[in-house]
Amino acid sequence: MLGVAGLALIIGVAAFAAARRKAEAEAAKKTDRPPLEFTQRDVVRLQPHRIAVQWVVPGTVQAISQATVRAKLAAEVKRVLVREGERVAAGQVVAEFDTAPMRAQLAERAAALDSARAQLSTTERTRQTNAKLVKQNFISQNAFDAADSAHQGQLAAVAMAQAQLEQSQLQLNDAVVRSPIAGIVAKRHVQPGEKVGFDAPLVAIVDLSQLEVQAQASVGDIAGIRAGMPAEVDIEGLPERRFAGRVERINPSAEPGTRTINVYVALRNDEALLRTGMFARVHLSRALPHESPTLPLSALRGDHGQHHVWVLEGGKLLRRNVVAGARDERAQRVEIASGLTARELVIATKFDNLQDGLAARLAGAQPGATVAEREAPKPAATN
């Protein structure tokens, strides 16, 4: 056991000595290397900047006003007067049904109403006669009540015949199908000669004058998006154009599957270049209410929340961990919440293989001069 313990001790001492020699060799390499030299263009300092946060959210163009015209009766389609791509006005006739069976039914129910009215006249005269006779005690009260009941029943029959006639008239009116909105025919679902059922789709109409983009924003981004914010919209297939829009409304709940929240951006289509179903990318931005200390994005290293910068201080290159805040993609600047002071020089140009502790200096500075000495104002000349 003493031999094993002694052997372990010898191995540990040898490992420690090897690690120490390696560290000393790396330190010697760093000191033996000539100092890295950076120019004024390579270094920056913290600068106050009002960050404008940007969001880019995908979406789909859709029409604000669109309608699918449906059949209000079950009948045979006689004519379809519009085709896909044609423009229609509000109230314009787009289709017609075969009205021969409806006209026959209308005539039948009109005759039934006339018959019911004739019978009503008969029961009315009988009731009036019996009312006089019962006062003179020529007939019993039961006989008058029977005549009165027959009259009331005939009144109901006339009302029912009138309702049936009006229903037939409505069906005849519904046989002429009109567009409820002005727009462009997007889809024709039926052809002449087809027999369709009640509520069957006939024609789909879309109004392209007022469009909106239904964009899907993440739960993390939605806190900074407000109704009324201006927006810029890129449309797939139209790379040379960017359309102006405005956030019209925000859905109060997230989508169950994607956990995104729909944001609706109003979009004008004065030149009729846009169509429903186009893929869009909505650019939103909002300036923070105050200025923050910032650096160029090129100065920030790292990702996944672990960020650092390279600082030039005391003739050495030092790695400095920082806390990064909001980013301004348009201005290419990032907020530095903590980890730096305003006077420290930060390497802003991308360099590979930088190491902590390497000798480094700023071009034109005296060897060994500190940052404070290089930045100190020169004394005024005296006579």
C-alpha cells in the first residue's frame, strides 16, 4: 500500500510539473511574439445610441372583403354570367336558376290564396247572419259559435296561403343571384345545367382594393408590437418593391399548434399588383424611449446569451465578458448593458485566433503607454 501511494504521489507531481511547464511555455510564446498592432479603424468605444428594435415576421396576403356567393334554393343552374378574373359590381347578376318550376308553384299558390279568400268571404257572411239570428233567439249560441270558429279557421287558412305565396315569390327572387360586393371573380364553382342543393357555393368574389397581411409573430416579439405601428412589407415575387402598411389589429390569443400570435397589417393595393395568397415578410421597428451605450455588432462575439468583446488595455488584448441587450439591425449596433466602461478601446474588426493576454498595441501609440495616457490631452505650449 505504501508503494502504491508513493507511485501515485510521483505521478501527481510529474503531472503538475508538466502542466506548469506547458503554462510557462505558452506564456513565453505570448511574450516572445511581437505585439499585435491595430489601427484606429479597428477600435471603437461605447457610444450612446437610441436603439430601434426591428422584427421581421412572415405572413400571407389576404383580402379584407371577400364573399362566397351561395345558393339560397335547390334548383338547376340555368346561366352563369361571370368567369374567373372578371370584375363585378355590387348587385350585379352573376348567375340564374331555372325558374319554370318556381313560376308554376307561384301560380298554384296564388290560386290557393284566391280560393281561401273566397271561402273567407262565405264564412264571414255566415257569421254575420248567425250573429243577427242569435240575438233574435232564432238559433242557439252553439250554432253561432260553430259559424264563428269556421270563420276564424278560414282567416288562418288565408294567412297560411299568403305566407306560402310570399315564400314562392322569395324563391323566384333568389333564382337571380347577385354579387354582394364589388370585386373580382376568384372562383366559379358551378356550370350551366348543374343541379345544386341549398347553400351550395356558386361564385367566390374578392375585393383587392383593400388587403391585409396575416403575419405570425412569436410570443417573445409580440410585447413590442402595437396597433397603429407603421410597417414595411416585402412580397415574394416582387423583389424590387416594398409596400407601406400599418398594424391594424393583434389577435388576443396564440395559435394552439404554433404558439404564434396573428398580427394583421393593413395594406393598400392601388396599383393592383398584389393578390391574395402571396407570401409576405413584414418589417416592424420601434425606437426605445432612451439612449443606451452601444457598440457595433461586429465588436460582439459569442452567442446563446454568452457574449464577450476584446479590449485593448495596458499593452495587452483582454477578453471581457459583457451583457448584451437590444439590437438595432438597421444601424448595426447592439446595446451593452454591463461589462464595459466608456473609455475602454474595443476591437470592432473581425479577427481570428485572438487570445487573452496577447501583447497588442494601437498603431502610432508609444510602447507601454496605457489607454488613459494615449487619450490624455497634450499640455499647451508655453513661451
